[in-house]
Amino acid sequence: MPSKKTDFLNYICQTSPHPMGLEIERAEGATLYTTDGKSFLDFISGIGVANIGFTHPAVLEAVKKQAEKYLHVMVYGEHVLEPQVALAKKLVSLLPDVFEQVYFTNSGTEANEGALKLAKKYTGRKKLISFENSFHGDSQGSCAVTGREMYRKPFEPLLPGVSFLPFNDVNALDALNEEVAAVITEPIQGEGGMRVPDTAFLFKLRERCDARGALLIFDEVQTGFARTGKLFAMEHFGVTPDIVTMAKGMGGGMPLGGFAASKKIMATFSQNPPLSHVTTFGGHPVSCAAGRAGLEVILKEGLVEKAEADGQYITKQLRHLAGQNIGIREVRGKGLMIGLEVENADIAERCVQGAFERGVILGWTLHSDTVIRIMPPLILSKDEIGCGLNAIAEALGGSF
Ligand SMILES: Cc1ncc(COP(=O)(O)O)c(C=O)c1O
């Protein structure tokens, strides 16, 4: 088969000067197979999507079945679409009781856009608070609340009235006043370098939001769907937001996102004016059918518990490596959302490149070139875990 790499570089808008550029033939389980006969163990799950692995047969079956019945039939919220209703009902049954309804989108950034609009309209307030080193997506509202200036600056003016507070700093929360419509945060920062906040911080944040009448939005786009060893990361802390946003692992490999809230808050969108937040493709029936099948796989295969156990094992092994004086500064995270912080960017580059040469895909986090992202599919076998760990150890000059 002739290489498509030149056409890829010519015709596909390039978003980085150094794309990985693997020419994918197929993907299955935790592995990508390329057209030149190689295979790669994907230890970043296509950036947090392939929680149940690639091309899961249960998802394929659901996609085929739904595609044979109907694809798009109407814009969001008019007709009764069984795959949407079934997935929403299932999600509501699994989420804490305050979440009564779901609004489906196509992506994470759209989920955050919807959540921010919902909070502004519900509270009638204009200001928003987010945190330094957060990431919430690349459409203009989500970009406006993303906590890294270099990614906002070229696109300003963005949303007015957004303030950024230091993450995990209880004292900074005093800035939260009665003008604030919502505070948006990831319960565990992903692109900020896999940073797990103190439970006390999230508790205080909840308390301040309640005291000031602001809504709390948790962006669980990256942390959701069993990634951290709980179905949603909020469960680690016992703190429940007013709105939760999700995507990535939600569609079992198909494009799907959404946000959930109480009926009272969600009613905002159908009044004054009605149709104040609609979408043509959000909650596509095929994506929802895939999402439902993917969720069943997570539950039936015990992937929540497996992520917790495998995460503990991988973390322990990486901490063992950290004792070998090979440049590892810290290993942190929850479940299979792990950050390996090394002493400098050169070591990180050596690790990612060395693992790649050994057939294992790793990556950086967007806001930190010294934190290596370890986020493999949750269905990894023991052999695959060993293979990934050995590649990391060898690339860094360590051993088990
Ligand atoms: C926490 C978080 N929120 C939102 C997004 C944006 O999601 P999407 O790329 O589906 O728009 C991401 C993507 O990496 C993310 O990690």
C-alpha cells in the first residue's frame, strides 16, 4: 500500500510541527497496528479515550445495529431516540442523586460550553472562576477558562470576567464572591500534569460555592468512565458538583460528550427563551448506542476495580524505578491516570522517544513537558503492563 504520509502532511491541517504520523491500519485492544507491519502498545489510550480498548466488539455490534435502524433524524431534543434515553437513564442511575438529566454533545469542549452557558443563565451572573494549569477545551468559551495564558492570548478577546486561582490553594478561594456564576475545575488536573488536589480543597470549594450561590462544575472529560479507579473522579473526594461534564471515554471510541445536572438547573435551557441551547448532532444515536455498550463493558468487566488495582501496581513499580537515580522526581495520580514527573524536559523526551522505539506510546501533558502521561486502556493484560513498564525502565536506563 503506498504511504499516505505525504498527503497527510499536505492536506490535513497540522496542529504540531512533529506529529507522530503513524499510518494506522487497524486498532484492537490496547494495540495500534500500522500499515508497515509494526504494532504499538498505546499507553495513552488515544489521549484518554480507549478506556475499554480500541474497537471493542460490543461497541462494534451496537454501532452496526443502530446504524441499520437510523442515523441522524432530527436536531437535539425533539424526537424520542431510544439510544439517547437509555444512556441518559443509565448514567443518571450511576451518578450521585443530584444528577437527574443529561444533555448530550459531540465532544468535551462542547460539554463545557454548555455547562458554562447553563450556569450563567441559571444564576443570572456573569463572572467565572477557573484554575491555573487547567484545560477545558479549544472552543472559545472553554479556551477562555483554560488556565494557561499562552493558549488564550492569541485568541483574545475571549469571554470577559474570568479569573484564575491557584489550584489546590484553599486560601485563594476567598476570591469567590456573589458575582460568580460558576467555578469550573477538573477534580484531578490532567493536562496540568496529573495533579490530585487535597480533599480539603474540594470540600472548601464546594462550601464557598454554596455560601456565595455559585454553581460548581466538575470537568470529568478526562477523569471519567473508570479512568481513575472510580467511575467518576468526584467519588474519590466525596464532593458533588452541580454540573458534571464528560466526553473522551464516554462513547466507547465514538464522538460523544455530555453534561448532567438537576432537573431544576437543566430547565433553564427550555425557558426564556426556549431553545436557548441546541445542537444538530449532539447525542448522535450511533454514538449513544456505542456509549451505552461501552458503559456496560466497564461495569460487566469490572474495569473500575481493575483500573484501581492496575494503577496501584504500576505506581508501585514506577516508584521502585524512582529509587534508581534515573531522573524521576515523582509518580502521582489515581487509578490509571498517572503522571511520571522527571527532572527535566530532556529526560522526558528520552523516555517518550525510547519507549516509542520499543513499541510503546507515551506522551507529555499539555502544560508540562516534564510530566509523562501514563494512561493506558483499562483492559490491559499483565503481559502488556509488563511490556509498558519495561519500555519505560529501559528508556530511562533503569531496571526491575
Ligand atoms: C479535562 C478536559 N476537558 C476538556 C477537554 C476537551 O475535550 P475535547 O477534545 O473532546 O473537546 C479535554 C481534552 O483533552 C480535557 O482533558
